[in-house]
Amino acid sequence: MFDFLKGRKKQSSAFDPRQEIQKLAELSPPSALIGLITNNDSDEAEDMGKSFFLRREKKLYSESGNFYLTTPDNLKIAKDQNLTNRIVVLQFMNRRIPYRLVCKIVGRYRLLPEVVETLDFNAKAAYKLLPTGLLKKQDKRQFYRYTLKNYGDSRIPLTTHIGFDAFIRNTNQEFAEKGAPPVILKDAEVIDFASAEDQQPFATREAINEFRTIMLKKQPHVRSVHVSKVEKDDSTSLVKRKDEELLLGEINILGLEMESLRDVLYLKKSAKSGIKKGQENPYNLKPGEKIISNFVHDQKYYQMLMEVMEARTQNEVVRPIEFPREEEGLAVDLIDYSVGGALIESSAELLKFLLGDA
């Protein structure tokens, strides 16, 4: 009688695996990565490799609420053939968006000859799967999203792109006046504009004070630096791996408003650091390692080299080993860019930079 006071509960429709198969058929993925779920935890799955969907006339082949997959690449039939009633997760991409579907393996069956003849490719046996969950998107990407307006002719298509600041710097490379320039530049070194004579002797305390002065001008929630470190191959092997720059990401600076008794800075732990089971995490910092910090303030770009003093549980203790260096390149206005090059707006400063006083 008084149900209207409580409000009607929304009746959820019963789960129908045929609807999920229909959605899967509309996306029509050719293959999927298969993960065998262990311990009833869908977040942890054993990698079984890649598997292909059975298709008929370029469409997903299904019957009675089930669909079929070929044997995954990493699965050994002789050892792991008893997968009946096991739960697996299927992952695939469609238009650059990842999808996920949890299914139950009904069994592995040999296909009838008349069925094999109608398939797009020859498969004598396949796994029969039943969807047990909804087909979900896994759109966790964090790229830029923005809208565009075409103020000119609406029939002219617009190409989406992301703009960025550009700087030009001198190098030690010189090209011949005649002939085509080399395609690949080797051993190119950037020439700094500032001479060593103009630089004052380095002192850790002065470098920290200069860094703190820049950071305290920023709002507390944006007092951070982008940190990276160079991973080198220290093995005795004759074939060395190339040096790799690992991006530790954006890291907050701690305790800037407090006077420290030590000439050090405190960085929050990187989100990529932590303990990896059975292997060493390359993003963990160790005492003695050198890290590169980059930060921006008032449209000026800075870089400062630091050394790790202590690696703690929640933060890192570092000290600068050079003064913050402002970007010394010539700022230019980037009009457009592509794989073929860049279009830069001309200016008197740019012409003088390129041609000199001539």
C-alpha cells in the first residue's frame, strides 16, 4: 500500500549470454588474448596467449548461446587439456578501445566435417565458450580530450593534434653546401649558449635555495617535477643493451616551506615504484643513482640533475649536483608538424639565429 513512499526498485533484466555474443559479433574482433583466471580473482589471470574466433563468411560463428575459439598459443594440449568449466577472460581491441569479456569454457570439441567446410579457415577442433559476464570497455587511457571549431568552411576536414612549445639549439654538426644532408645524424651534441666562465662555483645549499625560490612561487598543488633516470647495462656481456631512459612520472616535492637541517630535498615516492613479485622493479631508486628532474614555471623550462641519497618507504631523499638550468634554446612558434618535418613561423630572432649577423 505504501510502496510508492519507498519508490519502485529498478528491475534489472536477466543476464542473457546471447546478447553478449551479439555485441561481440557487432565488434567482430579477429582474435583475443586469453587469460586463465585463478583463485576467483578476475584481476589476476594466467596468460594463455592469443586465440582466434571461428568465423563463417567473415562473421562470428556461434550457436545456442556459445561461440568458439582456436587453441591459445601458449596452451599445451597434452598437459592442460582439461579446462572444462574453467573461467577465462578475453581481451581485444576495437577502434583503439580495449574490451574485456569473462567466459566459461564448456569444453574442447572436434568439429563436424560439414561445419569445417563452411568456416573461413580450417580448424578441426576448437574450444566452446559461454559468456558469464557483460562485454565491458576498459577505456582507462589518459590522453587529451578536446573539442574543435572550424571557423572557416565546414566542408574542410580538421586534423586533431596536440600543440607544444618548441625550442631551437645549436649542435656541432655542419652540412656541406652542396648535396643532400645525411638522413641519420650520429654523435650530434648540443652546444650550450652560456659559457663556463659565467657560471658561479657550485654549492649544494645555493642550488637548493634557488630551486626552492622557483617552487615557492607556484601553488602548493603544482609543486612537482617530472623525474627520469637512465638505465645502463652494467653486465659483463660483450653485447650491451642500449641506455634506456625510464620515466618515473610526475613527483611532488615535500617540505619546501620547512627549513631543513640537511642540504637535501624530499621527493614523494613514484607511483611506478614498489615491489614486484619475483623480479626487480627498475623504477625503484637506489642510493647513488643520478636522476633528471624537469619542471616549468612562468612559461620557463628548467632541468636539474640530482643524486639519490636515501630510498625510504614513502619518499626519496635527494640532493642537487648542479644548479637549475633554464632552457637556453630559442623559443619558436610551431605552426604545424608531421613525420616529414615542422613548419615554424619566421621572425627576426630566428633569422639572426640561423644566418648570424650576415
